[in-house]
Amino acid sequence: MRMRPTLSWTPTEDPPPGTTDLEQVTDALGAGGLLVLSGAGISTESGIPDYRGEGGSLSRHTPMTYQDFTAGAQARRRYWARSHLGWRTFGRAHPNAGHRAVAAFGRHGLLAGVITQNVDGLHQAADSEDVVELHGSLARVVCLSCGASSPRHELARRLEEANAGFDPVAAGINPDGDADLTDEQIGDFRVLPCAVCGGILKPDVVFFGETVPPQRVEHCRALVREAASLLVLGSSLTVMSGLRFVRQAAQDGKPVLIVNRDPTRGDRHALTRVALPLGTALTTVADRLGIPVDDEAPPPPQLVTP
């Protein structure tokens, strides 16, 4: 499946209004067998902005596409300089109440699984298990030549050594880990090759315009088939890679519920769209179900020391 490089979506009809009533979400979770599909909105309370919400990063930032990344060395220099700086922020981010509530639902046997469109690893950091990272993870790096995979922190260490003193102030950090830097700030940032074969390194994420591995898509389709209902958390569903699972669930006659402040591309398939902050909504549902949510943990150690 190829991700459409769709950066915006405009409703062709008036979307159904959102609600603050959590009864249907509570009932679906209480019944069990619920599949979670999460997007960038669940991580905003961790300090990582979303793409399309109020103040979303698309107002100032165009995400890297696979075609641009592979087309030339200068595009890769811009990407790696910006992503290297952004990785420092991602390394300091920690799960918020929404992530912790999802993990608590899983521990109590209410979930059929978690599919996330995010690349930040915060569901796993909150101790959710068997999370399907639909668009990959910034915590891994892959070589486009030999296919070797390695931890991101190893490349970060190498980049620190090769770019001593690189410490610009970014105008912002984006959900894909890309920091907003000018060409002057990027300067002659040194990009490093694969340590195995000398090939081009790429974060193990699905860029806009790139193909999501078919086996991963089929795994997600199977989760939808096996689930009793689908709960979308913090996704506008603008990108088809997530919307297709909403459509599948609706076509199978399974309840679709959405928690997102703004209208989404999947609203017409949903029983309800709850327009509340995710942390507030999910902890309220957990309280109604008598499920304790872990207290906020201290931030993890910074992955990279500038």
C-alpha cells in the first residue's frame, strides 16, 4: 500500500457535530475486544505537536517525502540535520495520561490490540504490549542498500561525534521528529553512511509517498476482523493508511468510535466523535470502569546528550 501524500482534507458536507458524552466509548471498552487506532493527537500532551489540529505543524512544515529523500544528497542533509535535533526532543518525551490509560485498558484485558500511526514509541513506553507501528519507528534506522537495521541511538552518537558543536535552536518540532531549521542553521551538517556497507541510511519510518509493508497492512486488517469495535484516538484520518481500517470496520458492521477534538475524515462511519482532550476523556472512562491508571512517571533519561 502506498501512502497518499495528502496533507489536508476538506469535508464535502457538514460533518456531524462532536459531543462530550463518553457513554458509548465507556460501553464499548467495558464490553472488551476493542481495537485502538491512535494518531498524532494522542501525543500532543507529551509535548509532540500533531499535524492538523489547532497549531498543527502542517501550518509551517511540509513532511519529508520518500521521493525527495532518495532524490539527492542535499535533501538528506536537510532531513538528517533536522531529525537529529528533533530526536533529542523525542528522547525526552514521556507517555501522557492518554497513553497510560490505553496501557491500563490492555492490562485489564479490554483491548484486541493497538495500532498506532505514530513513530514516537510512547505507547510502548507506557507499557502497552503488541503495538503495531503502522508507520514504523524513529527508534530504528535502516540501510537502503543492504537492509541492515540498527538502533537510532547508535546513529545519534555517531552524528554527535561527526558534528561537534551542532546545537541550533529550532523554531518547532514536528510529529515525524523533524525540527524546523533554516538552511543557514543546517550549514554543512555531515551525514553518515551505513556502518556495514556505506549505503544510504533512513529512519525506519514510512515517509509520505512511501509504501507501507503489505504484511503489516494485512496484520492490521486481521486485527480489525477479530475486534468487536474500533476506537480512533487523536487522528484526523486524512491519510488513507488509517482511514481504510475505519472503513473496513464500518463495512463489517462493527462500531467505530472516535475521540478527536476536530472533525475527521471518518466521522460519517462513526457512532460518535467525542470532542474532548484525550487525556481527560480516557482517564474519565477508566475511572467509570474502575480501572486505575498509573501515575505519571518521571521523564526517562535523555537518549542523546548534546
